[in-house]
Amino acid sequence: MTKPSCEDTTLVRARDLHHGYFSFTFAPYPRVAECHPGSFVHVQLTSTDIYLRRAMSVASVNTRRHELEIIFKVFGRGTAALSRFTTGSKVNILGPLGVGFSKPRSTYHPVLVAGGVGFPPLMFLAQQMIDDGMDPKNIHFFYGGRSERDLVERARIKKMGIRFYPATDDGSLGDKGLVTKSVEKFIKDHHAKERLRLYGCGPEPMLKAVDELGMQYGVAGQISLESPMPCGIGICLGCVVKLRVGGHARVCCEGPVFEIGEVVL
Ligand SMILES: Cc1cc2nc3c(=O)[nH]c(=O)nc-3n(C[C@H](O)[C@H](O)[C@H](O)COP(=O)(O)OP(=O)(O)OC[C@H]3O[C@@H](n4cnc5c(N)ncnc54)[C@H](O)[C@@H]3O)c2cc1C
Ligand code: FES
């Protein structure tokens, strides 16, 4: 992890993605080149009475324009306050934080599994893999949510030319049922002939299922965890998880990305 710093930046673009989802772009953010898929920033809720920063994964960067994008869903008080920021607002960002995803070799077929608002860092990962020369047709993006409304930015994801597999609990889009059910079927059909690598980000029950699938079928990969994160810089120990080999790790420093099978979920 590189040494994080606090930077004042400006909200230059706010897009309402509907159904409680927002895309915010901040600029200039001087450390965009140090943001990697899985990196996150800690956003100060300037001019509100909310003291603790909120962790947000980096969804994309534009290194030429020094832009940093986050995508969030209004969940509680913190994200509701954030959603009320308007373009031109000054925002303090602590970052870049965390250890991100490691990219696979070009011979691998990455299987990205996103649940709800877990999709931004995986979208960033897919884009970087393409920028690094991977054939988009070898990237498999599974995206699950309660209903069609929860699967935002679909056109943007599909535009990358990757293989896209939506799944919804109510069957309003794609496979009906849990996204991990579709992923399991895919692994069964493909893991004998292709070298797969799993990447997961989403709610904990989904990550647990991805972790179990990886171990069951012998497919290596990584998952990105979300823990309550008071300080974000390794001091408070508010984010620790237990490791299978014994001991603990701080999600904010040793994570948020961990190897499949590494963490007790
Ligand atoms: C690495 C990481 C990346 C994330 N990326 C995204 C993302 O890309 N998009 C997204 O929508 N969400 C993301 N989250 C979750 C986000 O940070 C919020 O925690 C979540 O959206 C809860 O929303 P809220 O702050 O509105 O909830 P609130 O209701 O305001 O807070 C939930 C509860 O947690 C407590 N709490 C809030 N923050 C902290 C804290 N820092 N430490 C201790 N307790 C706290 C509050 O006091 C409250 O009781 C990420 C979290 C992590 C750890
Ligand atoms: S959030 Fe404080 S140690 Fe991780």
C-alpha cells in the first residue's frame, strides 16, 4: 500500500443512476495514477454532522483529466448525506487505500462476480484488463441483484465487449435466483477446459458463496470485503477479520482484497 494522503477535491460530475444509485466524479484528484481496481478512498462528509468518513471503492479513473469516480447506493445516513452533495462541492478524500486485485495472466479466463453495489471495482478491473491487452471475450462478468432496477450501469459494462450474465432474485432480468447459482453452473461447464480465476465483490453471503465455490472446484481467485471502517489507515482495529491460518488481518490495510480461502467468513 502506498502512503495515503488527504486531498481536497471538487465534485465535478454527479449522475443519478436511479433507484438510489449515484455516480460521483471528483477532480482534480492528484493521486489517480496510484488507484488500482480494489483500491478505495475514504470520503469525508464535509459540512455535515457525520464525523466518520465513508469508504468507497474506486469505480474508474481518468489519468489525463485527474478524475476519480465512485459509485454508491444510498443505504443509511452517510450515503444519504453524500447523495445531497451538488456539483462544485469541495470534498476531502483520504486515499488511495487498501491492497487491490491482482490481475491474471492473459491465458486465464477471469470470472467476475458482482452483487449489487459491489460492481464498481470489478467494472474497473475489467476495464484495466482490457487496457492491458486481454481479449474482452475472455472476461465473464456475472452481476446479481434483487431485481432489474438493482443492476445499474448495464449498458456501460456491456459496451466493454465482455461476456455479461445478469441474474436477479425475482427473475426480472437474466437468470432467476442467486448469481452464485449461475456462477456454479458456469464453473462446472468450463473449469475442465479453461483456466478460470474468480473475483468477487458484493454482500457477505455472496462472497461466502464465491469463496466456497472457489475452494470446492479448485478455482483460485480473490474477494473484496466490506467491513465497518472507522479510520481506514490501520490504527483503530475496527475492521479486523479472522484468517484461516490463524491470526487477524485489517481489511483497510491487508485488504480489502483477500485470496479465496484466506479469510474466515
Ligand atoms: C472497502 C470498502 C469499499 C466500499 N465501497 C463502496 C462503494 O463503492 N459503494 C457503496 O455504496 N458502498 C461502499 N462501501 C460501503 C460504504 O462505505 C458504507 O459503509 C455503506 O454504504 C453504508 O452506508 P451509510 O454510510 O449510508 O450507512 P450508515 O447508516 O450511515 O452507517 C451504517 C452504520 O455503520 C456505522 N458506521 C458508518 N461508517 C462507519 C465507520 N467508518 N466505522 C464504524 N462504523 C461506521 C454508522 O454509525 C451506522 O451505525 C464500501 C465499504 C468498504 C469497507
Ligand atoms: S479501519 Fe481502522 S484499522 Fe482498519
